[in-house]
Amino acid sequence: MNASPVKSILLPAMLTGGSVFYLLTSVVISRQIKPNVIGETMPSTLPQYALREQQRNVAIRNVGFCILAGTGSGLVVAAGIRQWYLYRKQTRQKQQAFSGQISEFLSSRPE
């Protein structure tokens, strides 16, 4: 690898994870949560409390999912980049070995 691991693996993984987290949380935040209809005779503070409770429950679950999805996507990108570098290294080694065999064969042939 010509570049440092921070620049070639960590930075793309962090950018991907952060982007996925941002997109998912923006979807969660922009979604409208409708209040539960409790009844006409209840005091006005009870529906507001129910709405806040519902928003909190939804936010906790969804933000937890956003964190897991963002982290998972960053890890997948980092693993993919590492596998790509490993594949390129193995291909380069095979090519050099094959080139060495060809040059050996050509140098051993009498002219």
C-alpha cells in the first residue's frame, strides 16, 4: 500500500459510516409522529405527555439502529478495501512469478 492506512482505509470507512448515519438519522428526524388520541375528556397535558413518550421510544430505537447501521457500513467498507489490497498484492505476486518463469525459459533457450 502506497498511502498510509489512515488515509487509504480509515478515512473512507469513517466517511461512509458517517454518511449512512447522517442519512438514516435525517430520515428518522423528518418523519412526523402523530399523537395518540386518548379522549376528549382527558386533560390537555396527558396527550402531550403521550406524544413525548412516543417520540422518545421511537427515537431511541431508530437512533440505535442508525448507530449500528453506520458502524456496520464503515466496517464493511474497511474490510472491502483491505480485501481489495490483498487481492491486488496476490495478483501482482503471481504476475511477477509468471514473468520470472517466462524470462527463465527464454534465457535458457539456445539461439
